[in-house]
Amino acid sequence: MTQALQDAGLQPGQRVAARIPNGVAYVQAMLGVWGAGGVFCPLPVGLEDQEVERRLGIMDVAAFIDGEITVEA
């Protein structure tokens, strides 16, 4: 996860939002974000997509993890 985020262009201090259920994948994502120097910003799993989009805009995230890593250009 750390390498994937760095390869995607994540810079230290940038926010990475994640909508992942509690479990091993959640911990892996959190540690991966921290390892890349990012700020881990969890989102509740039950949020509607429209609310997720609204929160992502407010948080000004560099990446969003929801099964895959998505990095804004």
C-alpha cells in the first residue's frame, strides 16, 4: 500500500480518505498511508456515495481508498 501510494504521487502530509470496513484491510490501509507520510482520514462505510463525494471535496484529499486507490490529478 505504501509503495502504491508513493507511486501514485502521494506527497507527505497529504490527506488520504478511506471507506473500508474494520478489519485487516483497514489496518493495512492505515499503516500504508502513514508509511507514505500521508494523513489517514477514515470515512464511515455506510455513507451514501453522494455524501462521500461531498466530504472528499471538503477534506481536499489527494487519494481515496475504497477497494482501489484513486488519486486525483
